[in-house]
Amino acid sequence: MANHPPRKSVLFISLAAAAFATAAHAEPEERQTAELCAQEAYTMGLRYQQQSAEVAALQRQGFALATLRLEQAIERHGSEANLAIISDVDETLVDNSALLVRDMQKCHDYTAWDTWLHWEREGTPRMIPGALEFLEYADSQGVAIFYVSDRYEENKADTLNTLQELGMPQVSDESVLLLGPPKQERRAQVEGDYTLVMQLGDTLHDFSEVFVSSVPLDEQHAQVEANAERFGHDWIVFPNATYGTWSDAELEAWDAPFLTE
């Protein structure tokens, strides 16, 4: 969970409106079901993120690239350099889709994030393929690892326990920087003491303040172009089809007449 996205997406609202219109002519029980379960709009993204072999392949590909780029950075700076990497946690290193699927199946909009605190305390996320091997490599090379996440500070002890139980290296109160100061300030804190050579995340807000959720999507696209040389080098992005600042974007459709053959 790189940063909490908008609570309602246009897609969700549109489907809810359509469901309401349909339900207006339905029996009371049918009407209630139609109104409550517009959250099923999230099914395709969740199925892709949790079950597709393609996402697992992309995740492994991302960590293979990250390992290569870290090897090059170590060679470039020398083994005695005070190097560090920063990684987001949720949907970058760990998969929380079980919570999102549970909420969807309960016809609850998980983008309200009102079930997240419970998940932080008692949930059982799984490691994303390739993540642990990459972290272990960084640790073995003496590279400092910082986990910069928008998980809640009030559950920090639970988050530390979760990361340690998953086997992540260098997990400590000092290396896990949670929601409070903006991510940019937490990144600057690391850069004040180390040479930062890599960042990993599932949303662009994990890399720079120019991508925060208040920045319009067209400007985010412009910033991607402006920073194109960093992607795949010191910025490694992982796929997340379940939530993000893009979730309320308007879709573009082909304007040709609709024909089936």
C-alpha cells in the first residue's frame, strides 16, 4: 500500500449507479443484492494480481532486473561505499490480495481502507515472488535496506513482526519508516546518511513527490516521460492492478459503430 488511493473510483460509482437503476425495478431482495455487490467490479484486477502467472513472471522479472542494477551500482561505487536501497512494502514485497478479495466477497469497498488496521495486526500477507531472494542478496553485499511504507505507525510492532516472520533482513525500528511524515521526507532521511542507489515500489508515489495522488494523472504521465531514464535503472516498478491513483480515470473507447459478426 504505497499511499492510500481515493476512497471511491469512477468505475465503482458508475457501476453502483447502474446497479441502482436496475434494482429500482427489482424485488426488494434482488434490489439489495444489486446495490451491495457493485464491488464485483474489482474482480478482474484482483484475479490478475493474485492468480495470473503473468504477474508472477513480471514480479520475478522486476527483482531480476533490480539484482542486476544493484550489482552494477556496487561495482560502480565500490564495496566500501555506504550504499542503501529503499523499498515500499505492500504490493511491492508482500501480497495483501487476500484481504482485498475477502472484502470484495463481502460486498465491501476495500478502497475505504477501514479494514486495513485489522489486517496489519492479524493478516497473513505472502511474499511476492523474487522479493526475498533480492533482499537477501542486498543484505549479503552490505547494502542497507530501508522499508518505507504507508502502513500505520500505531501498528508498527505488528508490521515489524510480520516482516520478520516473513524472513526479511535488516528489519528494525530504525529501518522501517511508516506513515507520518510524507514519503519524500522519509526518503530524505535515508539520503542524509547513505548513498541511495535504488528504490522499489508499485506506485509512482514510492519514487518521488512529483507523483503524489494530488498530482493530476496527465501530469503524472508527463513526469514519467521526464524521468524515463530512471525506470529500470534506479527506479524499479512492480505491477498492481488492484488500487492506485489511476482508479478513477476515465476510460477511452473506440467510437466506431458497435458490430458483432
